[in-house]
Amino acid sequence: MQSSHLKQIVYGLGCFALFACSGKITVDKNIKDFPSIFPDYKEVTIPANIAPLHFKLTDSCDCTEAYAYFEVDSKSVKVKASKKQMAIHPSDWKKIAEAAKGKAVEVKVIVKKGQQWIAYKPFHLFVSQDPIDPYIAYRLIEPGYETWNEMGIYQRCIETYQQTPVMTNKMTGNNCMNCHSFCMQSPDKMLFHMRKDYSGTYLIDGDHIEKLNTKTTKTISPLVYPSWHPSGNFVAFSVNSTKQMFHTTDRNRTEVFDYKSDVVVYDVKKHEIFTSPLLFSKSAFETFPTFSPDGKTLYYCSADSVKIPDDYEKVKYSLCAVAFDPLSRQFGTKVDTLYNARKMAKSVSFPRVSPDGRFLIFTLSNYGNFSIWHREADLYRLDLSNNNITALNALNSNESESYHSWSSNSRWLIFSSRRIDGLYTRPFIAHIDEQGKASKPFLLPQDDVDYYTLLMKSFNIPEFVKGEIKMNASRISQKARSDKGIDVQFR
């Protein structure tokens, strides 16, 4: 009988001894299926410097006791479930993750059902040798965008679970704040907008804060969607006349569209806006600019202007590119169309280039430019060496995948997805190898696995940051309340 049990352990769990608090566990039954867990961390690729991946057994597991074994080489850590949650200690996790660089952690789950101990098929956590930027920044907001009574921009150390506010609207009269952006993932060079009370664009450079009044007589709005030039001397922006529409029967609950939009570039040193007729025309909607890592190309989205809101479903944005010379502040005379929406009958939004200049990832949906609420929205990859476009099927789901950003080493992508419940956007991370292949994404780990269930807010605009943002929120609040701001000029 003992020999039979040992064979079962070898088949289902490998050659190792199982011990619980009461002593050795004899496995009575092996299951050839993975355990059902949340978050789904089975067979994902992770960085070694990520916080511990806590998970729980789903309600389908009616067990009375459970354990998880984390193993790599000769190292093994046993974790007992508490309320079905498996929470490995940070020090144990760090040792296991470091030992598994370039290899895999094998996770073996056993549960007690009645009087039987049951072993599930082990799953793996593949640990990449590529590190990940230690911080991310995001906005927490109610998912409908109808109101902004309570919101904030937060930073999270992804090596731990620590989340701290960069700025919340409790300090500025409960106004709206959005579009945080960083120059080359630097925590010391960033900007964001405030709307309504204390409106302006707030540019932070080290210890210096500038409040900018960016609406001019020549532009249709204040500055909106940003992208830093790698030099830090320029920021490309869209200017948009945006409206919202809320559906009662459409599968996409919310629609946001532009009546008008253009693209401009802001000169940080001269406090000036400049543009080109190719980016600033009445015959087209231009939006979502983004600079290439070498600063010599500006990518953006462009659609034929149509009557809004009557023809909003006919709005299809192409992915375009134009040359840019930062020394002369001049644009090229020719626009390259990299994805032609007229031919493909789809619409591009959120183009983002990898810092190594190899790939551009964008969101593709049926129409429009605000893909966050489009359930059909998926992520696509453009290989800039040959202009081949590929769907990133490993990242996509039946719900919306939308905003995304690259890590500074081009090996990780963070993106927002509604795949868990179709309502809230949560941050998912995936490894992207040198050939542009994406691994299975994993949900940003939290100390309490129920965190995402209990938090009634969406994660908006997740951005990698290379370090902690040090700017004090009270200084930003003081600047907002006391400074009239610098008037930006259109040249």
C-alpha cells in the first residue's frame, strides 16, 4: 500500500516528501488538471523582482485544508491556505524567485476533501532574467467616467505591495485630473492635467513645478493626450473637442468621440506650441501622438472627419507617421500610413513604441478612438523593421484590452483589461521577448487576493516608472491654488 502511494506522489507531484502541521501527508488521489485559482498565475512568465504572487483556490474547491509547495532546484517552501488564500512570505518568495531566474518555480497544490488528500497537476511560474521597472503609476477612478467626485494618481512599488498617492483630488476641490505621463519612464520628469478648478497642465522637473495654461486662440482645447520627446525638450499633445454618449442596449456601454481634434508639439523651454498642416487640419481628426525613441518620428492616429455624433460608427483611425527634426522644430512633408483604416475597416488607438525601437503596439477596435469601453478592442504589434502587423493573441481576451505602456528595457508590457468581469479595468503584465512574442499575462499581484473584488475603481493609464516619484503632493496642491500659471503661446 505504501509503495502505491509513493508512485502516486512521483506521478502527480514529483519526488519529494509532503508534510503538514500534523506530519507527513499521504496523497490518496492525483488529478491531471491544474487547480482552479484566482488570479490565474498558471504557466505565466514573471520577473524575479515582482512582489509575491498570492492566489486563492476558487469556490469550486470545497476543501477543508490545503497547501501549496513552491519549489526550484533543492529549495522548497510550504504554504498553508488561510481562507483558501496561499500567501507565501516575502523573504521566502525572494529566495525562491532569485533561485529560479532563467528557470521555473514549480507550484504543487494539495487539498483535503473529506478524508482524502488530493494532488493537482503542478503548474509553473517561469522566471525571466529580464528585470522589470520597480514602479508603476496609474489613476484610480470609477469606471463610468460620469463623475469624478473621488479620484487620484497613485504609484505602486511592484516589488512590494506598497501603494502611495502622487496626487488626489481631495487636495484640489474634487476636480478632475488625468493624462499623467513620464519622460523615458523617469520619476523626476512628468506631467499631468487638472480640469475644472485649478485647471492647467502641471509639469514636474526634479524639484521644479510649472503650471501651464495651454488653451490658445488657435487651438480647439487645452492640451490633452501627451507623449514626451526623448530629449525632454518637447511634448506632443492632441487637442480634442470630446463628448460622451451612454448606451442602454449597445454591448459597449460608453462611447467617447471627438467632434474635432488636432496634434501639436509643446516646446518645454520656450513655452510655445507649434504644429504642421499635416497634423492640424479641418478635413481630418488627428489624435494620440507618440514619439519614436530616437525622437525623429512622430506617430499618430488620423481619421477622415465626419458628422458627429450621427456618423460616429464610421470614424476609423489609421496609424500614421511623419518625420520630425528637433533642432529645427520642422516636420517632414510626407505622411506614411502604417495601418490604413479605409482598407481594413478597423480603427487604431494608443500607439506605443518600445524603447529599443523594434516594435509598436496599438489597440485595434471596430470604430472610434476611445477603445477602453469597446469590448472587441485588442492589442496588435507592428514590427517596425518590416511593417508586419500581428494580433497579440496571447494578451487578448473577449473583453476590452486597451491602454498599454512599455518597460524601460522593452521586455515588459503593462496594459489595462476588463477580462475579469467586463466592468473594471485592471492592470496586467506580460513579458515580450526580443522577437516580439508575448507571454501569457498576469494580474498585478496584491497582498490580499480579494483586493480587486473589493475595490470599486478602475486602474486607468498604467505606466512603468524607473523609480519612486518624490514630488510632494502638498507642493502640487499649493502650486495649483496659488499660481495663476504660464500662458502658452501658439507659434
